[in-house]
Amino acid sequence: MAPNKRVILRGDVNRIYDDEYRERQQAKKEKLFVRRPRQRKMKNAKLFSIGMGIDLPFCLIILLLLIIGTIMMFSASYAFSYYTTGNSYHYLQRQILFIVLGLVAMAVMSFFNYNKLHKIAPFVLGFAYLALLVVLVLPSGDGGVKRWIPLGIFNIQPSEIAKFAVVLFFAHWASKYYNKMQLPKFSVLPGLVVFGSIAFLLFLEPHYSGIVIIGVLTVIMLYIGGMKTKYLAIAAIALGIIILGLAVTGGLSYAMSRMDGWGQALSAERGTDLWDSTWQTRNSLYAIGSGGLWGLGLGQSRQKFLYLPEPQNDFIFAIVVEELGLIGAAIILLIFALLIWRGITLSLRAKDKFGKLLGIGLTSQIGVQVVLNILVITDWLPNTGISLPFFSYGGSSLIMLLAQMGIVLSISRTANIEKQ
């Protein structure tokens, strides 16, 4: 009995040893399994990350729009540039400088880990408020408006910073409180506070086109962030009441002056105040109408010869239609549509909700400005001064826009999409 008992005990010891061995092996596997998310978290914490590489189609579309936009900006501006500065290449030279700075910013931001923006979103919004306050204490520019902060080689427009700050903040907010965005205090309240305060500062400049764009971007960000549709309707009614009240009390005198002659550019009588107030819009319509189907040819515009004021800015697309015709204009709008489609596609396949919301918001800004610009030059909207992305002359707007496209490219590095 004793030998058998010793064998049984020895077998028990062996089984205990085997069990302990298996437990240790399992613990090692679990330890390795737990360690992997930590390594991934450390990777996401890097300031710069190459990832899987930028999305080549999106990048090529941006470069194509830049090339076409620069050519058309020069074609539209050289007569006005020679008349005002004595140098036909003045605006072209400065625009190329802005493009170089913008491409550098885009390249840097494409390597920047966009998740880092998640934590600093409130600070970026605070900086936008500061810039909007600073511009109000500076001397007024042309027309008595205060919209630019001089920085030497170019002027920075705080409204451009505010556009980005609003998109970034609501992407941060909606991704943080996504499960609560259907509640008014997490959607309607922050929307009213942020948009209302920025709109008030822009109202003091005054800069009504900036208010319109930021208002549309706020609605887009809150809607894709999870806010209920009925709250949008309530907000629209409240906004309408506010605008009506300001109009009645004379608070929108500058805006009302811009609306004088809206829709009457072609019916105004020569020599009247209405004729003078609709001069720019009327010549824009002349340019569009004379372009026809195929256009007058590159560089052959007539309206740019001091008929259409500052054709290199907000009304540049009228010159595009005049020289390239309806066909050329439609192709350019198609390229814009491809850019927006590709940007939204990349954003929807981002690895996190913040990336999705941020990418869609930044891409939507281009779509909003393109649509509003076309509506203005065709007199469907009052002349509010909305630039055309990648085409209109300007330093701060172009550099900010290219930097924002760099963020979309950063999102594309980790997007779940086939790289080409």
C-alpha cells in the first residue's frame, strides 16, 4: 500500500506542477495581451506619426486646384495689378509666396498627430477669441471695417482662425459627449454660447459673411455630432427673430446697405444710386453671360480691365466663367466636388470619432464657401465678400486652408481606406 500511496502522491505533485506551469504560461500570454494596448497608446501619444502614408488622390486634387487657381488668379489680376501697383505680377508673386508657406504648413500638419488637437481644442478657441478682440482695437481699414491684423508681409484675418477653431472645438466636444449630444445642454447650449459670442465679435467688425459661414459650420458640426433635428428648427426660428429685431432697430445697417439692389443688378437704371450699388454684381453677371459655353479663352476676359472691381478676390469665378466658359467652370466645380467627396470618405473611415468629425468639418468648410461664393457672384445672395478656396487672392485664408487640408491628410494616414 505504501508504494502505491507514494505513486499517487507523486502523481498529485506532478499534476500540481503541470497546473502551475500552465497558469504561468497563461499569465505570460495575458501579460503580453495587456501590454499591446499600452504600446498602441504610446504610439498615439507621439507628436508626429507617419502611419500608413497620406492619401495620394486627395493630395493630388489639392495640388490641381492650386495650379488652376493660381493661373486664373494671375489672369484675372494682371490688369488691375498693373493699374494699381505698376507691376502686373504683384499679386502673382505674393500669391506664390502664400502658396509656398501654405504647402509647408500642409506638409507639417500632415505628419502632425491630429489627436494632439483633441486636448488643445478649447485653447485654440480661446486664441480665436483673443484675435477677434485684438482686431477690434486696431485702426479701421477700407470702408471703416476692422477685419485684419497686420503682420508685415501679409495681414491675418481672425475670422479664418475662428472658422477652424469652431470646427475643432465642436469635433472635440461632440466626440467627448457623443452619447449625450441629444440633450439640449450638451448640444444646443454650447452651440448658442460659442456661435453667439463669435457672431457678436464679428458683428462689431462688421463681418457678416464670416458670421454666415461660421453659423453654417456650427450647424453642420452639431448635426453630425448627434444633435436632434428639431433643435435645429428651433434655433433657426430664434435666429430669424433676432435678425428681424436687429433689422427693425437699425442694428444691421451695414448688412442692409449690402442688400441694396440684391437681385436688381440687371434692371437698375444708369445714373441712379441703385446703379452704383450694383456695379460689381452687374459686371460679374456680364462676365458670366459673355463667357458662353466655351468661354472667350484664357486671358481674354474683358470685364477684368477695371470693369469688375478687384477681380482677383471674391468675384474671381466670374472671370473663370468668362474665359473658360460654362464647360470649364463645370469641370472646376467637379474637381471641388471630388475633393469634398474624397475628404469626407477619408474622414468617415478614420479610426476614432474625433478624426471623423474633424475631417468632415474641415472638408465641409470648402464646400460651404464654394457654394456661397457661386451664389454671390450670380446674385442669388447679397454681395457679402466670400472668397473662393484655392482661387481668391489672400494670405491668411490660403495658408489656413492648406494647413487644414494637412490635418485631413494626417487623418488619412490612419484611415481604414485602401492607399493609392
